[in-house]
Amino acid sequence: MIAAPPQNAGPADTQRAAPVLSTSDREALRLAVRTLEQPSLVARLSNFAGRPVELIGHVLPRSASRVIQKASQAALQSAVRLALTTLPDIPSKRGRLLHKAFAATSGALGGAVGIVSLPLELPIATTLILRAIAEIAQGEGEDLTRPEVSLACVQVFALGGGRAGSDNPAESSYFAVRAALAQSMSEATHFVAEQGVIGQGAPVLIRLTAEIASRFGLVVTQKAAAQALPVVGALGGAAVNIAFMDHYQDLAHAHFTVRRLERTHGKDPVRSAYEQIRLSEIGEQPLESPTA
């Protein structure tokens, strides 16, 4: 275990502490920082639509936000209940390609029918994405039989979407999201560990699902807006869903890279190196230390 830097270390101390990671580990962390702090779904959808995604949002009806939030929460509830109990034992590239094919099919349904299909299409796509996330977690050395790891897979859906109702850009930071979800994650982990199964309707799981859904819904809004364009249609809807799946797979690779490095070096040294990379490449100010 590498000694952590002083608790009250300033930026200069953080920069001196960061090189304790090996060259390969630091490069892996650098790629993770870029993915987690600058999520790419908006850029992907903007390129696909041929105009900024912020403008795309105007094509959605006012009632869409309620449909999206309900569909997002239902999708996560379904994913937690079903996908996490049927995860494959061994990571499989073939399995990930199959997941992407099914996600594209469900996206084609959304593109052809529109937002009215979201309550049917989104749970399918979310479940498949979660299974792909779980395979990525396995590939980074995670034990999927542990409840904490299963919930860490679900946690990926809270990344890359900011915080609903907040204008604070720091809220979208990776470690800020982990800190915000820390208590609910801990309570849900203890519940699942004690019960042995994922009980339906458990307050701790409902609370965690709602917190993740509030962030997940922001990304779903971007996806639904792109699929709502008249020029999208079924073929374009499939492409949007593939971009949606790629987005969360990239976030999963980054998230579980950070967790792998934390297991190897300890949380504090990895956090110090993460912040140093973020300051040098993105320019944001360091946040308060997380508890998750």
C-alpha cells in the first residue's frame, strides 16, 4: 500500500504525490479522467443530428419530461431486479456484441414509433447495457457475487449526466456523484447482503434507484430528443441507441479503472493523481473528498 498524501495537501503537494502511480497506471487514469469529466454522449448525438444537442431538445413535447423520468426509474428498477441476477460468469466479447445488436433493435423501435415507445424500449436497452457493464467490471477484476460490486454497476448510470435541477457544474464531477450516492449505496449494499436477494419495494433500493434515475433521466432526454427528430426514423433510432450504449460502456471502463487503481494503490493516492490530471487537462478546481 502506498502512503496517502497529507490530508490538507494543497495543489503543489497533490502534484508531487501524483507520480506514485506507475506510468501505465497513470495513463489509464488519465484516459479515465477524460471520459468521466468530459462525457461524450452530447457530442456523439450532435454529430449524428448535424446540430447541437441543446437545440434538439426543443423538438420534445412538454409532457416528455414526465414520461422520460418515469421510464428511467422503471428501467433501472427492472435492470436491478433482472440483469444483476443473471450476469454471465465469464466476460465475452461475443456477448457484448450481442447486447449491442439487441440495443440497436430496441432503438429502431424507438426511432420508428417515437417517445411513446420509451416505456417499452428503455428497459430493454438498459438491461442489456447493464449486462455489458457487468462484463466490463469482471474484466477489471471485480467480483460480481459481491452486492457492492453489483450496485457499482448500476451506479454507472448516474455518471455523465450531471445533477437534475442544479446549475453547479461541479455536480457533474465523477467524485461528486460518488459522494452524493455514498449513503444510499452503503445502505443498499447492506440490505442486499443481509437479505440475500434483491427484494422488490425495499425503501433503500427505491431511494438509490430514484437518485440514480434523476441523473440517468438527463441522458435519456438527450437520447429521446435525437430519436424524436423527423429525419431519424428506425435506422437512425438504432444508431442513437448504439451511441447510448457506447456512452455507458466507456463510462464503465473508466469507473472500474478507477476502482481497480484504488484497490492497488489506495483511494487517497488515486484521488490525488485524478485531481492533478483534471487540473492540468480540464482546469476545474478540486472538490471535497468523497466517502464512497
